[in-house]
Amino acid sequence: MARLIFLGPPGAGKGTQASLLAQHCEIPHISTGEILRAAVAHRTELGVKAQGYMDRGELVPDQLIVDLVHERLLQPDAASGWILDGFPRTVSQAKFLDELLESIGQSYDCVINLDVPDETLVKRLLSRGRADDNEDVILNRLHVYREQTAPLIDFYSDRQQLRSIDGNQTVDQVTAALKQIIQA
Ligand code: ADP
């Protein structure tokens, strides 16, 4: 049983690592970005509301995200563990998550921060070619990350819940470092 939160800037490799580790631990990988992209692709009400924010590299409003996460964590497959990737992304989302977990009688084991220098991030994102991966939008996402998400590093390290990993290594090396943390 593992309950993990993945933190890190866009392009840090959260999605790749969260997916590998979720398979290894046989728990769901819950990526708010993926859920939103699927909603946009299917033109659901959520997708229609979220698309403009995503295209500009902004965060979608908290209310849309917190309802989505609440619903997802209540699914039966999330009862035995999960990896949250892309949530929380603001201090207010982190506080919401604390309340939500308390209300459903769960808690997380630790928060994993993938550390990667900016030059590497921009290179990786430009080569990925997702719809929101053009240069202006990438720079905006990095700016939003620094302003709104990076404060979570202090938020969780003040609570001694943060583990940082050097994300500027090969995929296999990062995976090995992660497995070491969760086995410890
Ligand atoms: P990245 O790979 O850039 O970290 P994600 O796939 O996690 O991106 O998310 C893509 C987009 O979805 C974000 O730029 C943002 O608009 C939206 N999004 C995802 N998670 C959240 C969240 N927790 N709060 C607000 N917006 C979010």
C-alpha cells in the first residue's frame, strides 16, 4: 500500500515516473493533467471549461480540480493506494487535499519532489510536442509553476514530508531512486 504525491515542474518526468511506479506498486496513477486532457478531447462540460486555461498554460480554477480529485479518490481502485501526479499544484489545493483525506480516513506516505534544472525542462518540453508545448505556453507554465506550485516545496518540507530526487538522470536511474524511497 502506497499513497504518494509527486511534485515537480512541467517536464520533470512526473508522468513517466508516476506511471512506472504505479504499475510496480499495482495502484492507480492519478494524473489531473491526463484527466483534463481526456475531458477536453471528449468535449465534456469539464473539458470545455478547462480548455482555455490549459491552452494558455494557466492553472484551471481550483473548484474544477478539487471536485475531480474528490470523485477520483472515492473510486474503489483508489482504496488500496494511489499516486497523485499534478495535484496539488497550489497551497490552497494542498490544504483541500488534507481535509479531503481526513474526511475519507486516509493519509499520504510522502511527497516526492523531482528536481530538474530549467534548461533541461525547456528542452524536454519542446521535444515532447503536446498541444500545450509551444515555447510561449511552456515559459508561462514554468512561470506559473514558480509562482504557485514551488511554494509547496516549503509547505511539505516544513512538515518533514518531502523527499527530493535528482530528476536530471536517466529514466531508469530516477525509477531506482524512487523505489529506494518507497521501500525505506
Ligand atoms: P505538465 O506536464 O506541464 O506538468 P500536466 O499534464 O500536469 O502538465 O497538466 C497540464 C495542464 O492541466 C496544466 O498546465 C493546467 O492547466 C492543468 N492542470 C493540471 N493539474 C492541475 C491542477 N492541480 N490545478 C490546476 N490546473 C491543473
